[in-house]
Amino acid sequence: MQSKTRVVAVLLGFAGLASAQSFSSVSISIPKSSVSLPGDAGLRAHTNIEVLVPANSQAWSSSQSPQAAGSPPFSGTLVQTPASIACIYGFVTASSGCNPNTVTANPTGGSKAIAIVDAFDDPTAATDLAAFSTQFGLPAPNFSVVYASGTQPAQDPTGGWELEESLDIEWAHAMAPGAKIYLVEAASNNNSDLYAAVAVANQLMKQAGGGEVSMSWGSPESSTETLLDAFFHVPGVVYFAAAGDAPGVSYPSASPYVVSAGGTTLSMNLSTGAFRQSYAWGDTGGGPSLYEPTPSYQSGVSGLNGSRGTPDISFDSDPNTGVWVLDSTPLDGQGGPSSPWWIVGGTSVAAPSLAGIVNAAGHFYNSTATELGVIYAFAGLGTFKDVTAGICGPYAGYLASSGYDFCTGEGSPNGYSGK
């Protein structure tokens, strides 16, 4: 994994937040599966996950380490759970300041189906999802794995795509616990295999009577991307894709027939654990597309200059304010069945979570364009929390501001209306 060390407030070894006085540096590790390589554009995709890890082996107490015995949430940390996310975004009645260590009311709702499209095989997907659900008091999942090629794919030897798959299915289920979750596994991360898997997901959604398809992967834009837009035209299906974890625009997020999911940071009060405010996440992808024209639902957005703008909406994605994920497959030689808990961020958190939220809202619009038309029409009426602070983009050149911006789109969810 690539690492970038940041000094971040991390609470260590205390029974409660109020007594915390010690801080440590931590590192953000980027799995190999999330590294975009030269020549990937138009040919292969990468994941959009980042992992929060201790800077050294002594950085966490044994009772708090995500790689130690025991299960989250851990007192003294502020890692997000399904209940805290439900509290922050208005899906349940707010309580305890949305402190992830004390709130317990989970999202409810969800129906029909959500298809998660990813590459390679995650052999422990079902058992990890079941254990995650039990840990956080979620209903038992209705879950199936589908091999897009008809044959079980190989595993990603680095473990990165397995962590991606665990994240995607767990957080789609967390936001829409009543929905059927399909994990559609592509034979590889080559575009030819991934879009064949999207076609399989499309058929599954038609059989389910509608639903959502989530794609947490992406690659740099290419001049041939408009030819792939046809994959996102199935009636009754709404598509979501991660906006990316680096400055610039990613595809399929840039497709006008896909909801582009950007990233935010959640500010939490270190004394009380209470949620305070959302900011733009500095590493989120976003900006004007090089090849896709402005769609009709963005006709009222200024500054697009004829281009499709990304993202459309946003969700917690900063690994410093990341979410718990259970994945018992080792990642680059770390973790495994005895230490399966990870703190994960990236816009890969946003895509499946937003897909689950739209599913739970229950409107099941006939197309992504209709869904986005509703989002843009109602965003200014309080259905999304406008994120007005923070920076992102090339040379930190984009500012979060009132209304639409290239960091957070129209903002983050505020309840189920307008979705």
C-alpha cells in the first residue's frame, strides 16, 4: 500500500472522550488496487478506497485497534457506524449528538434490489456481510453473489478489490436493509469485463422490478467513454459511481446517466463525540467532463461551460472520518480472519451508501436522468445539506460554496425527501 502520513487527532486508550488528552499521527494507506496507472484510461478501472491505519505498532491501544481482538465501535474513537450515519444525515431522530459510540437507531426501509458491480472474487463476502450486520444490529441480509462470466473469478492477490466488495455490500445493506443485495463479480478490472458485469446487473435489476446499480470503481476519462453510456439506459434502474479519490474527473462517474458520488469530511467534537459540520473532502474527484456535454438536469447550474459537471451529490468519504468495514481477506499482507475490521474512506463509501439511501427513499424512478432531475430541482429546498466550506480539485482550485460546486455537487443527504 502507498502511504501518506498526516497528523490527525486520534484518541488513544481512554474509556471516554471527555477524558481524552493524547493524540498521535496516523497514516492514510492507499491499496494497490486504488492506484491509477499510466494507460488505464479507457482500458481498466481502479478502486476508490483509502484506509486509516496507525503510524506505528504502538499507536493504538489493544482495545481500540481495528486490527485487534474485539469488535467496534470502540470507546475513544469516532469511526462512523450505520447508526451514526443515519443520525447525521437525518434518517432517524437525532440523539446523543450522533456520537458513533452511543447512537443505536439504524436506517430502515429498502426494497427491490441493489446490484454492486466489482472485479475479482471475494470468497468471504457473504460471511463478512452477515457478521457486519450482526455486529451493528442490522437485519440479516438477503444477499447473492453472481459471477458475471458464469465462472468464479480469481481473487485479487493484493486484497484491495476484496476490501472494496466488502465495503460496497455492507454499506448498501446498512442504508437499505430491506433491499436484496447482489454482488456481481467481473472476471477482472478490465473495462471489457466490468461492463459485461454491468450488463448482467442490468438484467438482475429488470428481474427485480427496478433498483440501483453501484459502481465504486473508475478510471480517467477517455475520448471513447461516450460509447459506454449505453450501458446505463435500462428503464427502472438508477446508476451510481464514485467521483474518484484524486483531483479531476473519473468515468463512469462522468456519464450523464450516472449519479456521480463525491466526498465530504465529517467534523466531530473531540470532547463530546457530537457531529458538527460537513466539509468538502480535499481528495474528492470532481470537475467538468472533457467529453460529456451538460445534461438537461444541470441546465440551471452556472460555470459548466457546456460540460457535464461532477459530482452530483456527496457523502462522508474522508478516511479520517471513515466507516467501519469488516473484511477477513488480508490486504497487502495485513489483516485476515483474526483481525478483520478496517477504517475505510474514499468515494467508494459514497456510491453504495447513496445507492442504498435512494433505494430506501422508495421512489424508484424510471431512469437516472429522472432521479437527477428530482435531486437538482429539490436540492435548494432542504432535501440536501449544502456544503459550503472546503477545497478540492487540481491545485486545490475548487471551493465548496453555496449551491452547486465541483467538490460536493448539491450537497449531502438530509432525510429521504427529494431522492
